[in-house]
Amino acid sequence: MTSTTSATSATPETSTKTTTMATASRAPRNRKRTARRPREFTTFDVWVLVGSLISALCLNWLIFYRLTAGASAFGFLLGSYVTFLAIFAIVTTDRVGRLVASDRVMTVVVVTAAAIVFIPLVLLIGYILVEGLKALRPSFFFEDQQGITPVMPATSGGGFHAIIGTIEQVGLALLWSLPLALAAAVFLNESRSKWRRPVRIFVDAMSGLPSIVAGLFIFATLILPFAKSGNPLFGYNGFMASLALAITMLPTITRTVEVVLRLVPDGLREASLALGASRARTVWSVVFPTSRTGMTTAVVLGIARAVGETAPLLFTSFGYDLMNSNPFAGSQESLPLFVYRNIRKPDIAAVQRGFAGALVLMLIVLGLFAIARFIGRDRSKRKARGPKPATPNSAQAAKQPLKGGSNA
Amino acid sequence: MNVVPGTVVEDPPVAEDPPAPRERTRRVITEVPSRADRRFNQITMGAGISVLVLLTLVGLFLMIQSSDALGETGIWTFLTRTEWRTDVTPARIGVLGLLAGTVLVAVVAVVIAVPLSVFSALAITEYSTAKRRKWLVGVVDLLAAVPSLLFGLWGFLYLSDKIVPISLWLTQNFGWFPLFKTSEDASLTGSIFIAGIVVALMVLPIITSVVREVFSQTPPGEKEAALALGGTRWGMIKTVVLPFGKGGIVGGSMLGLGRALGETIAVALLLPQVPQKIGESIHILQNGGATVSGFIANRAGADEFTTSGLLAAGLVLFIITLGTNMIASVVVSKSRSGAGVDI
């Protein structure tokens, strides 16, 4: 079916080729006849590309800045791009035929789309870097917001209390979610229970759960009913935040670890079982060690996601301007909350302090991402020289499914 | 049937008169787990079931705690009323205005993100060398790793100013189209359009990775057949890769829609979060609009009744995102291309 359609689509192409051949045969005999390939990209094609671009820019400059007024730079760029595509399409169609031309135009479109993905990332990282560096001083890492008034400069005070809060909350969240996530991943991959299907569906559903709902859930279950009891453990505190974060981390880690476990060759499991090991022993001594790097990557990515979560904290740890190192009593600050609360304040100094916090947060997330990449790097080249290992590169697989999508 | 592991259960020896083959009993082999194994099974099973229980509890507790507001307002009224006023007695709260904003932001985001995602996925699977592919995948993953808060911050203080001229241009030239219409002296910052663009950047990675995985499962035989028949690369993509990956594109877009519906912090920063009538909300280029999640985030720490109402809104959001995600996973797994794809 598919091949039939491609055959039809290929027919005009072939005719294009034959015409070029015919033109070539009219040329003198001694000239070397070269086969034309649709993907061939010569220097002349580069000139066509550059020429179309320049003419498009000129045409649009004329339209947008001379003949009409009020267009933004974006309008100019978009107009130029569309004109460029049109000119390029016309010129290429004239040179090599409609089919090859459509291929080339689409190549340009695809490459542009991939480049567009880069641009916001670069702009975002650059913007936060520039704005954050304005207010980031070493004191940020040692001081809290004690005695800070709106008239003080942005460089006074710091976010030490927020950093401590983030470390405590994410650490506790990891403590709750990691054992559960590992066990659930093992359940999904190593057991043969009929419950696997529903559990998998629910894990998938949970990973799409808006993270604010996780915060609301903890709030509705553990804080609201005990509001009048006065027990600080059931009030706004870091512990509640860690529970909410654990709910958001759980599906991320479960799914990533499950993908990694799936890569362990069945031969290893069977060998272990054939030697008389129990299933539990097989998982503990064969499956886990084999997929260790992949599981580490999964955990690091889970942490990276949890560090930046803001929404679940609004209803659980609430935020606090001073140092509170006890996560079990009293509201607590964390980096995302520090940023969120500061940039919503009306004074400029607070906004700049928020940017300093955002920069620290971004560096932490990027650092964790880099660590995950480093652990999961492709080590096949080095391994090839040594004794052949039985381990598949599980970390490679773990890197990929960070599609939790931050709902924060 | 209890058997020692490894033993094959034989049929009982057959007497002289062999019975008709239909009557043979099915052979069943079971294993007898050791004590350690039984504990192991219980523990992992417990973990699996606890995920089920947890998600059920989320819905249940939101329902219980929101019963105050829902009971007073009435479920139907709550779902169909656009305004949210707690300053009058009795309070008039409803979720429709929030829902309209949520859906509009999500739709704008998906409309922008899907073409970009499909083309980036094509760039990754069909147009790059192995080395460049690794880079591109890394960039998309990095985009997924950036916290929503930073997107919101960047969108709020940087991108917003850059988009206002575009909004202006759109409304000046296409103002006859209801979606792009703005009132006479409306401010163009803090609009649903801007929020949608920022959310698009956030859902782009997840759509891209689903679509990419689906594309990479295209049978190489079919692709090679198309190329061998003389098709160009785009011809091959158009006739083989895209039809094959259709289910994945639809499912991935729905998954992105689910994420976009739940996006919180960025929209909490970008939109004024005051519920509007639907007729006002659809003018996406002008200031205004509220989403369920952003509205909840902005009202953290409110009084008891408001909180109960917020929990009810959270419940609605929970049900909607859950439904969207479930449909998305069914669409992906039922399609030919998505059988082995994790979403």
C-alpha cells in the first residue's frame, strides 16, 4: 500500500531525471555524464539558498520599513522567512523540478524548526544568567532575609534559608518516594501479577497529574482536617512539602527505572534462576547491579524535577523569610518559593533578589542534568577494549524519558 | 496444583482406550515460591497497589474536602457559573470562567507546539547524523528539565514585551477574526496568547519525545522501499513516516494538551487570574484570563470557604487532566506505531 503511493510519487521524479539525461545526451560526447541524485547539494545550491535569503530580506525591508510602517521586527522576520521559502521554492523548481524542490524546501523547514527549539532555551538561560548575576553575591549563600526592608539594595540578605529548605524537602521527598518507586518499578517489570496493567495505567496517569493537585491533596488530607488541633506537625511545614514532592517524583522515577529494568537481558535473569536463586535474590544481585547506572540517572533526573517544583509547595510549606531548619514544624522557605514570592513583590530590589535565587535554582537544575548526562554517557567505546561486559547501557535509556514535563 | 519447581506435570497415563483428544486436561505448571519470594512478591505488589490507592485517595480527599463549597453552591451551578466572588453573601463561585481560560491557554499552546514538535522530531529521526541527533535530543531534554517557574519568570519579564508588538500587529490586521479582536484601549500584556506561547515551550519536549519515539519505530523496510522507488526524502516521509506515526502525533498532542491544562506557576505569573466571561476570554490577545491551576496557586492561604471552593476547582482539574491523559495513552497504544512506546 505504502510502496504503491511512493511509487506514484516517484514517477514524476523519474521523468525529471530522464529529461536531464536527455539534455545531457545532447551535450558533446566527451563530456563526462554524471548521475543526478535528489539529495545532491552543490556549491551552486548554497548560492541559491543565500541568494533567496538576501532577496527575501531586501524585499521585506522594502515592504515593512519603506512602504508600510508600524511592523515589528518579528513581523519583518516572519515575512522574510515566508518570502524566502517562496523564492527558494520557485528557483529550485525551475532548476531541478517540483519534486526535488519540495524535498529541499521541507528540509529547510525542518531545520528551521529544530533551530527554533534552540532559541528560547538559549534566551532563557542567558536572560536569567544576566539578571541573576546582578544581585548574586557570596552573602546569598550565608544569610537569610532577616531585617531586610524594601529600601535596602538587592545585594543585601540572602537565600541561605531557602537553600537549606530545598535540600531538606527534596531529601525527605526522595526518602519517601525512592523505595516505593523502586518497588513499584520492580513490580511492573519483574512480577507476573495481573495487576500490572492497571498499575501501569495509574502510574502513567499520575505522571500527568498537575503538581498543584499533589499539593492540594496533602493540604486537604493532612493539613486542613488538623487545622484546629494546633499540632505543628500537621501545619504548614517542610515535611508536608516533602510528601507533596514525593507524589510528583514517584511516577517520574518509577517509569524511568522501569524502562531501565526492561533493558536487563532475560538471559541474566534466567541464568540466575537456573542456578537456584530466588526471584528476590535475582532482582537484588543480578538485575539491580546490572542497571545501577541507569537507576542512578533516573534518580538524579527525579531530583532535578522536584527541585524546581513550586506549585505543590504553595499549599504545604507556604514560604518564610527567615531560617527554619526544622522541617517538621513551622512554614519553611525553599528556592522556588523564594523566587516566586520575591518576584511578585512590588519593589525592584526584591525582584532582583528573586532573580539571584532563580539563577541558583537554574544552576542546580542544570548541574543535576549534567550529572545525569555524565552518569549515563555512552561508555561503549571504552568498554569495547576491555572484557566484554554483560551490561547493556541502561543509563542511555534512562536519560531519554524525562518527559514528565514540568507542571510546577 | 502444587508442584515442585521445574517439574513438568504429565498427563495421567492413558489407558488402552485413548479418549478423544478434546477431553485431555490442560497441563498447568505452577511454581511454589519460597518464603523469601513470597515476601518479595508481597512487597512489590504492595508498592504497585499503593500507587493505585494513592491516586484514588487524591480524588477521594479532594471530593470530601470540597463538599462544603460544592454542597452550598450545587455541583451544576459550580460547573456552569463563570464568576468567582467571595465578597458577597452568599458567595457566588463557579469554575466555568477558569475552565474557559485553561482550555484556551492549552489549545493555543498545543497549536503552536505541535507543528514545531513534529518538525523537530523529524529533524531528530530523519535529518540528522547520529552525533547531531544526540545533541538535538539533549536540547529537547534540557528544555524539559527547565522548571516551570523559570519559564514563567522569563515569559513574565522578558518575552511578554517581545510578543506585545506581534499581538498588536495581529489585532490590527486580523482584528475581524473574533479570536484576535481586542477592545479599543485594551492592554496587550498578560494575555492568554502570551501564556499560551510560554506553555507551548513547556509542552514541546513531551510532544517531541513521544512523536520522535513513534517515528523511530517506522519499519526500515518500508522507508527503504520508498527510497528505492526513487522517492526523495520528503516523499518518503510524506508517504511512510507520517502516515505510520499518525497515531503517535495525535496521542502526543493530547498528552501535551493534558500537561498544558495542568500548567500552573508560569500561567499564575503571566495571567491576571481574574475569571472572565467566555465572550471576553476568547479575545486572546488582550490582557485578562484565568486558569484553574493558576487561580488556585494565587489564592493559597485563603479563608476556609474559598479554600473549599479551590479544592473543588482542583478536583475538576484533576478529573479533566486525568481524562485527557488516559485518552492520550489509549490513542498512542492502540495505534499501529505506538504499540511499544512509553508515554
